[in-house]
Amino acid sequence: MKHSNKGLVYIVLFVIQLFFGINYSTSKIIVGKIDPFIWSNIRFFIAGIVMLLITLLVRRPHPKFSKEFFLPIVPLAIFGMALGQGLFLFGLRLTTSVNTAILTSTIPILTVIIVVLRGQEKLTINKVIGIILSFLGVLFIRDLSDMSFGSENFIGDTLVFCGALCFALYLSFGKTYLMKYDNMWVTTYMFLIASLLMFIYNIPRYELFIIPEHTTPAFWWSGAYTIIGATLITYFLNNWALKRAASGSVALFIYLQPVVAGIIGYLFLDEQITSRMALCSGLILIGVIVTLMPGFKK
């Protein structure tokens, strides 16, 4: 990957974390009123239709109809979207936001373990040191007094962790596939396949789909943002980046989400940047830089 292209990929990966960082708050608003799996179904279906229209509008050449194209895309849609997001939202509803953030931060670790075991990437010293530094930064940037891995959160914590594992598998196995095919068509099919599979599962559960009688503008804005910003744009950009960077690099940028959240809180929510937040953010950034040093990529 050329230096200029590498810089663009890193910028895109940062933007992805910006969108995903905001999604924690908007998703909490939505799943507090709508069943998480039904909501995931709706957002993927709408995103798929919008993505299909855009892809047709710009006249992207369709990949050749073959089993090589269609068979791998089904498990990618399952792990990267249906299970990855569905389990995350279910878990978010049954555990604390702090637990969710910490468990989600295991995605880079799980991804590195998978790609190393599969022989996609080598385990280097800078990779180990960088990931440890970033993980510690993510861990201590939060108020750990709100962390509770007791029995009352066990189911939610387990679902979030399983969702993280599914997304790590998607990052590993999707790398080779995305290098072969058009990103717009792949993303479109992933959305539509995920929404179809979730619809089949949700058929006996759609009686649970009730739009709350008393909704606020925040509810509707959160829904719109989750569909467009945190689904359509982020998955498209994530697939674009995964096509051009190592799976471990793509996963690594997840560690920037708390840093992004702190910046957003300071700029727009009048939140203060404490010395602890600054120190941990610095630790995260150092970890990311160390990990991305030569020797990390495949």
C-alpha cells in the first residue's frame, strides 16, 4: 500500500470510529423502545435498499453470477451484520454501557488472534505492545466503578462478547473476499442478505414491533442516524478500508472510539477533559501508532 493511500485509509478508519462512537448513544435510545433484533432487521433492510439504488444509479458493473461470489457473502453477512450487530444490541440492552464498551474493545485482540492462527498476518512485538497499550488505555479511560461483570449482567456480557467475536471473524474472512469484488455490490448484498435472514427469524416476533406512542425528535433523529450514519456509511467505508488494509489494522482503530467520544463531549456537550482522560487517550494513540509501525501489516 503506497504511503498516500495508507494515509487515506487511516483517515477513513478514523471517520468510521467517529460514526460508530456516536452510535452507542443513539442505539441506546432506540433499543430502549424497540426490540433490538427487529430494529437491526429494519435498519439493514432500509440501508440495503438505499445502497442498491445508489449502486444502480452510478451503474456499477455487477460481479459475475457464480458460486464463488454468492456463497462466501452469506456467512459474511451473518457474522458481520446479522449476528455481529444483533448480539451487540441485545447485549447492550441487558448490561451496562461500560461493560459493553470494554467487551467491544476485545475485537482487535480477537481479530489478531484469528488472523495469526490463519496465517494472514504475523505476530510481531510492536503489535503485541501496541495492542496492550491501547487496551489498557480503553480500560482505564472509563469509570471502572460502574463496571460489573456479576451474574446480573452475565447474559448481556456474553451476547456482547459473542457479537465481538463474530465481527472479528468477519474482518478476518472478509479481507480476501473483498479484494476480489466490487465494494458497492458486496455491501448491498450483505445488507439485503442480513435483513432477509433476520426477517425469517423475526417472523413470529413481529408482534413485538410497536412504535412507541410518545416519541421525541431525538428518537427519530437517532433512528435516521443509526440507519444512514452508523449502518450504510460505516459498513461501506469499513469494507472499502478492509479491501486496502490488513484486518488487524482495521480492527485496531476501534480503540479510538473512546477518544472520539471524549472529543465530541468536549466540543458539543460541554464535558471536561480530565487528566485521566488525557493520559488514557495518549496511551491509546501511542498504542495505535506503535502497532501500525512497520512489521504490523501482512
